[in-house]
Amino acid sequence: MRIILAAPRGFCAGVNMAIDSLDLALKAFGAPIYVYHEIVHNQYVVRTFRDQGAVFVDSLEEVPEGSTLLFSAHGVSPAIREQARLRRLNAIDATCPLVTKVHLEAIRFAKDGYKILLIGHDGHDEVIGTLGEAPEAIVLVEDEADVERLEFPPEARLAYLTQTTLSVDDAGRIIAALRKRFPQITSPPKEDICYATQNRQEAVRELSDAADAVIVLGSQNSSNSQRLRELAREKGRQAFLVDGPQDLNVGDFSRGMTVLITAGASAPESVVRETVDWLIEHFDATVTTSTIREEKVSFPLPKPLRGFAKTARG
């Protein structure tokens, strides 16, 4: 068996920042640290932090007044921020800056009188947060069929935004449909799908032709991981989305195969290594890495944690 490791893969800058934030908060303030929703959409990461004393909640009513609360990488609505203030919570914001960018665009477009068409997945944590910034101005669009159902007068001021973890191809088709129906629609100053989502999809698109099967390390609730699996299947490849080698079956592989391995933006490198070791053990696999694009992006820690980070380094 031949293994091709796609690069880039795994953690993006926003996930690294969020995970570092929770790790540092646990060290600085001690357990429990409450986290609104999962810190990132990866079961391995969530399980690891839960064992260290993080408590993941879906309602601030679950958080005792005066406790320390971390907002996850996916961002939250203004209503949640206000609720945290009223409960006197020590709130630390680990929202990915690229998600914050979409929030700020929504606020600006709404103030300027635009109706905002938000391209995204209903119920996703990021989408819920963005909708909360301008609920009266935003309409969620999930697919091209939704575009056909929209009705606006010709003089309507329209703008679109996107969830940061969408399929580049799917978003492109929906944007094209919006432009066809509403030629006056305004785009964001800079595209919203994040660099890491685009790079990981580009790697799968380019490298899957050389593979018989594609393994995507990531959890089922990870939007960007789901898109990687979908992309591999669109390329005609057998594709698996798994949390780790424990979810794979020996019978799905053979010694003569070439297997491409990638990882969603919230999947740790440790599970990639475990999966590689599993394939080596069972199929005597050889490993090569193919780099499509270099990534050198990093984001600063939330301000309340920066002093603790300096102390930890010193």
C-alpha cells in the first residue's frame, strides 16, 4: 500500500487559537472552564478537554453565575454575549477572526439598509451566531433551490455572505444563481470562505486522482470535514470520514491500493499519525507527503489570556 499525506491538512489558525485558549484558561483559572458549544467540531478534542475539566454547554443557564466561560471558535450572537454579561460571567472570546469578519460585514450591510442572503447550513453554530447579528436583515440560503424561492423587488439592496467552512464549489454555484436572479447583489469586500477550507479542498481535488480511496480524519458534525469527503466522492473515489483508525475496517482496503489521507480543520495531527500507523501495521504501507500549498497563518490569543501566555513562556 502507498499512503499519500495531503498537505495542508488538520488544524487551521482559528482552531489552533481556540484550542490554545482553552488549554491556557484551564491552566490559568483551573477547572471547571465552561465552553459555549463544542470548542471545535471534533470529538477527540472535545473528549480530551472534557477529561481535563472543560464543561461544554448549549445554554448559559447551565453555567453558574460568576464562572469563567469561553466562546468557541464558531462565534456567538450579541444576545449570548449580553446574557453572559448579565450572569456576571468571565467571558473569554475565542471566536475565529475570520468568523468575526463575517459578523462585522453583516452588521455593516444591515446598517446600510441591505437585505443579507447568508449562504450556509441551517443549525450550524457559526450560522446561528451570524444570524444573531442582524436577525431582521438576514435570510438563510442553503442551496440553489432556496435561491429560486427568493422574492425581492428590483430596487432591493441585496448582499450575500457565506459560512466560512462551505464547499468552494457549492458556494460558487449558489453565488452564481444569486447573481443570475439578482444582478444588483453586492458581494463581501473579500470572500468569506476561509483560507484553510479552500486549501484543504484544493489538496483533495488535486491529489485524489492519484488515489484509490480517501480517508478524511474528522468528526461527523464537522462541516469542513464533510465537504472534504463529498469532494473526494465527486472525484469518483471511495471516501471515509472517521474520527480515527478505530472507525476503519480492514476489509475496505488492500495492499495494492493508494490511499490519500487528509484531515479537517478541527482534526488533530495525532489521529492522522494513528491512522497511518494502523495502515502500516495492516498493509505494510509506505508514506509520502504531497504539499499543495504552504500555510503560515496564525491568530493572537484573546486579550484576557495574553498575559498568562507570557507568564507560561517565561
